[in-house]
Amino acid sequence: MKKTISLEKKIKKIFVKIVMFVLGKAIQSASRWDSIIRHETARWPDGFIVALEVLPWGPRMSLKKQDGCLKYLGAGPGDVNLLISFKNIECAFLVFSGLMGSEQGFIEHRMTVKGDLAVSLSLIRIINLIEVYLYPGIISRRLVKKVPGLSMKQHALRLYIMLIGIPTGI
Amino acid sequence: MLPSYYEFINPVKIVSGNKAVDNIPYELNQLGVKRPMIVTDQGVVMAGLLKVVENAIADSELAIGAVYDTTPPDSSLEVVKEIAGIYRSNRCDSFIAIGGGSSMDTAKGVNIAITENSDDLSRFIGAEMLKNRLQPFVAIPTTAGTGSEVTSVAVISDTENNVKMPFTSHYLLPNVAILDPRMTLTLPPKLTAATAMDAMTHAIESFINLQKNPMSDAYATAAIKIIRENVVNAVKNGKDADTRLALANAATMAGIAFSNSMVGLVHSLGHATGGICHVPHGIAMSIFLPFGMEYNLEKARGVIGELLLPLGGSELFACTPKTSRAEAAIKIVRKLQTDLYSFCGLPMTLKDAGVPRNKLEQIAQAVMDDGALTFNPEAVNQADALRVLKMAYE
């Protein structure tokens, strides 16, 4: 029997793919400038690759630790050190659309983790911070347990990530 | 209120009752195996508990393929490799683990090595890295605390690189858990108290934290009630088989609960304190439990208040205003701590447990790397962890 993927799911896949690109570029940029993210990734081995994918056929994004920062690789290689797989597009959509925090997604078994659990927790903390940067307070308060008070420098970084970091990855 | 989504798994067959160990031949026969390897430790041998299992198997068609009875307190990679070699050379086809968390974890580690035909366990570190169903596994706990007989986790130490290797997979769940009061009758009072408080913490944290669900709640509240009703008697009158069986059941129920809804800050503090200062896990749990409950009061006051029913009974619950139930539940846990201190000297503070004050900062730092924090209702940073550690110090 021929399988037909619904239009709704196709749209959600495109949406998730776009958000993955934005998230990837934002993380790449923030990892150059944000001391909290640099502190988190300091313990990741150099060359470490983490991928987020939606089962069974994507979309997918990868990040690689390189020269002390994280580099967005797009879909990236098949063989990675840490693989976080969303069980289906509905699970991924909840998290990437801001309807659910990444931590809550983890708690609700919306994703599986293959690899080092300590690094996966570190990644979740990084994504939490990026969510605080990208979303207005009214949304980020729903997504993370505690919204950290941003310093003036972090407010400036937030603007930088949105205006320069995401388009250029710098 | 139901969570918007949850998952729950417990495929472990529970065999509970007096002389339940004598069912081992039947259970292994059901699993289609004939040459089990026994993994245990010297404490179990000295207490005569290995003999109980050997006697049960002697009267059957099964043959014990091999016995490894020198499992160290911390499961290590070297031991896993050694046991795997013995398993292979004796053509064993299944495992019987007898003991506490260490024997269980070691046997689980060997099971991975055998099934995956690799002594390099580092390939399987992390969550859901196992692809094959493991060899049949029967778990016989000799402490009522860890819940390892129903958990999908194993931790093995890589002593060469000085790291702990965690493995999580539903394949690590044993096939059968046997709860026989004979296996815990000889547990000394202090160890009885510490392991019971470990089980109590499993149950309470699984009920409070963010992954809680109606199935795990049912196991958790049942476990809390049984522990509360039996722990003091088990400490004072260790030879009471009914009390021992009750605690063994409670520990297993608490294990099922936390295996499905995880633990929180109390365990993060305990893991870090144990790792740095070698405080036994049960003692650390007992010390940190009331502080962990207090820390989460703002975010989880309602569910902590609900714990007053299994902790204090229906009359106290009914007489206590809803707004005061959470504090009343914490008060009962503190009273239990005091009772256990007076009956068997179970430490109530980190100072009593031999933790040097100058280690608190290091412990607080290590807390931040513990996965259980993710499931804690209240956010925790290093300063928060240090504050709780200072409160628990003396």
C-alpha cells in the first residue's frame, strides 16, 4: 500500500528544519561569546560531534566542538559521539516550536539519548540558555525552570545573536 | 493531575515470599536455561546466603556453571572482564546475581560483555546503546534498598581512568526478581536503616519530581507506607521475617517507581558526596532527604503534602490543614531520622558521616554534573547545592 505523509506533517518537518538551522547558527555564534556556554563546552572533548535528529528520516542538525567553540554542521555526518533522537515529528515540533522546553521533552521521553549522558545534560543547559536569548520572557518562562537574570552584556549578546549571529554564524 | 505524556515499563517478574528462592529452578526452566552463573560477594557467602541458593538449585536438573563470590563493593571493569572469562570458559547460559547493588551491577556489566561479545564496555556507555536482548538474569537482593533488581541501570567503575561508566537500557532489567525474607534476615541494624532510607528516598523523590506519573506514584506511595510501618521494627528486631519481607517488597516497589520517574536533588547530592567522600549511599540519602524535600517546597508543595498520607497515616492527614501538610510530611521524615539515629546510630549530619567541611565546595561542583538534577522540580545551581550542603553539615 502506498504511504502518504499528511501535509500537516510535511509542514511541521519544514518548520523544524528551519528552527534547527536557526538554533544551530545561534549556538555556533553564542559559543564564541557566551562565558556560560564556553564553560559548558570546556569539558567536551575537542572534535566531539552531537546530533539532533527526528526519527525516522530527519530533519537533523549537528554541532562539532572545534577550537573551543561549537560549529554548526547542518545535517552532519552519520557517525556522531552523542545522538539525540526525537521519536517522531510531533515530539520534535513541540520542542522546536517553543510549546515545550527541551528539558521537559527529555523528561517526557519525547527523545532518546545515545551516548554520554553528562554531555547531553550540558547540551540541554546550552539549549535552555539559547531559548532564553531567542524567546521573549513570557515564552521562555514556560520553557525553562528558572529564567536567569541577563546582564547588560548578555542583553547585548542577545541582540547580536539575533541580528548577526544567526545570519552569519559569527 | 495526569502528565500530558508519560512512559512506564516494568517487565520484571516479582517472586515474593518465604522460601521464594526455591523457585529458582522453575523460573530458570521457564527461561529455557540450564547452566546459570552465580555472581555474589563475600558478605553473602559469610552470611550463608549463597548456600540457600545452592541448596535450591541442587534439587533440580540445573547445574551451576560457575560461582564468582568475590565481587568488590564498587563494580569495576577489571572484575567484569574476569567474570566474563569465567562465564565463557564454563559455558554458562544465564546469571543469578545475589547481593546488593554491586553484585547486580557487576552481573549486568558482565551480561553486556557476554551478549555483545566485547570486553570493551566503553562502547555501550550511556542510554539505550544496547541492541541485543541480554542473557537471562535472575536477581536476588540481600539488602532492601537499592532496587537494582528492577532497574534498567548499571554503573561500572573504570579504575584505570578513574571514571564511573553508566549504562541505561531496558535490556538491563532482570527477567526475575526473587524476594525471600531469608536473604535479608542477617542484615545488621545500621545497614538495614541506611538501605531502607535509600528505598524511602527513591519513593519520595520519584513521587515529587517532574517525571512522576500515576503508575510510579502508585508504587511510590505503597513503598513509603510499608517502609514507614516497618523500618523501625526491622532495625530493632531484625529476625522478624514478615518485617523483612515487607521492606524487601517496599524497596522493589520504590525501585520500580524511580526506574520510571527518576530521582532528584537528594540523589545528586548523595552521588557527589559518595563519589568524593565515600559516604555510603543510604546514609547520604537519609541525611539529605528532608533538605531535598524542603528545597522543593515552593515548586512541589502540593505533592509533598500528599506524602503525608503514606507517611503519617489517614488520621494525621485528615487532621492536618492542606496548607500545612508538606511541612508535616517533612517533620515525619525528620522524626524517622532521629529514631534511626537513636536505635542504630544512623548519621544525621554530614559531619557525623565524616565529611570534611572543606570538601563541600567540591561536592557542590560535582552535583551539577548529575543527571538527576534534570528531574528535580526546582532549578538548582552550584550556589544552591552548596547552601543545602552547608545546612546538612551539622
